[in-house]
Amino acid sequence: MLSFNVTVDASGGNTEGSGPATIGWLLAGDESQLVYKPPQRLKQPSAPRQRTHAKSVTACPAVLGLESRLFEVLCPCDLSLQMAETDFGEPVVVNADGPMSSVRDDVFAHLIILHPSEEWRSPDRPILQMRLPYIFVADEPTYMSQLPPFQHVGKSLLPGLMIPGRFPINVWPRTLTWAFEWHDISAPLILRRGDPLFYVLFEVYPQSRAIQLVEAEHTPELQAYLQQINGVVGYVNQTFSLFKEAEELRPAQLVTPKKAP
């Protein structure tokens, strides 16, 4: 179990357990914020109504407590995906928009990954991932859950389910993917730029603390630590068993808030 005796020093930050919890986010490499928008605090589903009753949902501590820890990550591009087969009968994901797509073929090939069928949870439900450059990191024990955008009312339902996940970003920060299990392969998977792709929820101690999300610098210390983590994923199963070793290797500070230009 991870210890909660951690001192945070993020440019004048507070010791762990007091004040807001500072969570850093950044984009890997040279990805543009024009395409990959900054994560944003969850917006209310509709314009807030003036509270006229003590039991109003707008004052419910359970609702407010959840929403205050939710941030949304937006879809970077328009995609219309379709399942198909190669000439050898192998499953493949194709760009249904073809030459009319806003996403070039080489970008599409890097962006969308179809898992081998032996890795699927069900033989008739393909699993794909969308590569994303988002990294979230913290300097105190912090678990992050990646969740479906359950507060978003879309124009149509997706033909399957997003696969969620949860891991500690203080010892295991890494680039995220969006994983999807395709249940109805006869239906296209349509994603629209600017729609919520997923939510991230942060758990800190004590849980009553506010969450402060800041853009972080891509420091040499953080880059070196990320390389150490990414270097073992392809070689070791059950990477969660490496958390203790990773915690011993990490520098004291990984989150350096980016200075305003």
C-alpha cells in the first residue's frame, strides 16, 4: 500500500493533506493544443437553474463532490470507423470517410490500433485503442480513473463500450489511450471533434480536498522517469506489480507548473 506521508513542493505548494491537490497535465512530444485541447473541468449538462429548494440537485453534496473531481478530455478529430476484413479474412478497422476524411491515412494508421483477436474479451467484440498524447502526473498519492463521458448526451449511442481504468499517477504517469469494445460491428463508430471522449476522476487524501489541475512543464526529470516506465510495459505482464520499484526510482518532484507566457 502506498504511504500518504509525502511532502509536495510544486513551486510553493502545500504539504500533502492541506490545501488543494495539485495535478499536472501535459502533452507528450510536440503535439499541438489546437488539436488536443486542454482538459477542462466538467461542464454542467445544462444552464444552472436558480436554486429555489433546499433539496435541489444543484446543492446536493454527493453530486457536487463527484463533479468537482471530474475533468473531460475532448475528441481531437472527426472519425467514422467501420469494421471490415482483409483479403485473408482478418479483422481490420477502416476509415469509412475514405478520401473525404479530415484525417490523413498515415495519421489514421498511427492513431487507431486494433488489438489482435486473441486479446479480446469476447470473440465477436473487437477491441481498439486511440492513441492520445495526454499525461497526468502528481507529486502525492493520487489515483486517476479514466471513465466514459456519462454526463454527455450525444446525438447517437456508440455501438459498444469504452473500457475504463484506474491507476496511481504519482508513480505511474504515462500517455493515455481511449479503449473501446465494439459490440455491434455492423454499426459504424462515429466520433466528433469537440465532444467529450472520456472523463478523468482524481482521488486524493483526504478526499475533501479540492483538485487544482495545472499545465506542467516537460522537465528532464519527468522525461527520464516516463522513459523508465514506458520501457518496461512491453516486457512485463501485470505492470502494477512494479509500482513499489517505480516509487523508489521517482524524483521527489515531477510536477512543475508551466509559467504563463
